[in-house]
Amino acid sequence: MVTIKSERAKELLLNPKAFNLYPLSQMRRYPGDEMNLWVRIEREGQNVKNLSFGGQLQDYEKVILETVSILIKGKKIISLDSLSLRECEAFLRDRNSETSLENIDANEEAKLKKILLWMRAMPDENSTQEYHFSTNLGAFRDLKLVDKVRELKAFLSSHEVRDLYQGNLYPELIDVEDMTIYIQAPYSSDEEKALFEELHILGIGTFNDENLNFIPEA
């Protein structure tokens, strides 16, 4: 069990700066089962203006995420890729020679890294928009590969798809082979499979071609 040792960490727990700033309805749910976590990231361009979170979390998890919020504020969103649990723990120390969180292990490091990568992949809410396949382009099947990729990426980044997958990892384009589209998306549970089928139906309707075939890639 992880134990909070430093006074600095205890102070963040008592007076949080990023926990429950917004209702959960205004946040995105982390889809993994490692942590009951909801997150909201506000950006200014590629920089993080504010990171807030909520959920049913253990005290040490709250402290770590409070630290993430502090360390990432004002920095580029890509900085989440290199942020580590060791850096968070060091930030929370009262003295360099005294640990701030006791009994931290490799599993906690892996858990945080997975969550940070998910945060990094969260879309910028200001950049998403509605997507409509232009009839001026002709039939989707007749487009060049580069044009198919462009249209599919725009479709997968649209409000329609983001709303469909709200609270889950968003689908990403992997490859295109004629009318077969390979998409990375959650596809383990029955709920995730039904969600992918809805995405497939949405794609067929958007591009107006029943021969469009979406294939999930885990």
C-alpha cells in the first residue's frame, strides 16, 4: 500500500488545486480499469492551460495527479510523454533525502504512464468540428489513397465520432486498402464491439457506400 509521507504531499491532499474543479459531465472518463478517473484538459494552442480531474481515487493517486497538473501547466501537451512517476515523487519531497511516497513500485509507474499517454491522445475540444463528405469529390471508392486517408482522418476527428466514443479511447486510422479500412479502437467487450458497429454504420452513411468495410485493430 502506498503511503503519503511528505508534508508537501499532505498539503496538496488537503488543499487540492485540480481535483473536482468541474462536474464529471464536463470531463472525459478514462476507459481503463486501473483507476476510476475523469479528466479535463484546457489548452491554448499546443500548451496546457489547465488540467483538472475527478473520480473515486485513492489519496496517493490524487496527490500524484495534482502533481501532474502542476508540472504540465503551461507546457506543451507532448510533455506528458516524458513525465514520470519518479519526477512526480521528487517534486513532492520536503527534502531531497526523504521520500514523499512510500511503497511505490513498477506497477504504479506503468499505470501512470498508461494514463498519461491517454491524456496525451485526448483531442483538443476546440479543434473538432462536424464532418460532411463533399459530393464534389465524387464516390469515395474512386478517390486516390491520399484523399481517402485525408477524408477518413477528418471523419474520425469529427464531433460525431468523438461524441460516439465519449469516455473511451478514440478510434484512429491505421491503414486503407481500397474499401477496407483498418481502425485502432477498443474492441474487447460486447459494449466496445457494439460501439464499433455503430462507428461502421456511421461511416457507411457518411460516405454513402455500403461496401465500406471497417476492420478493428486492437
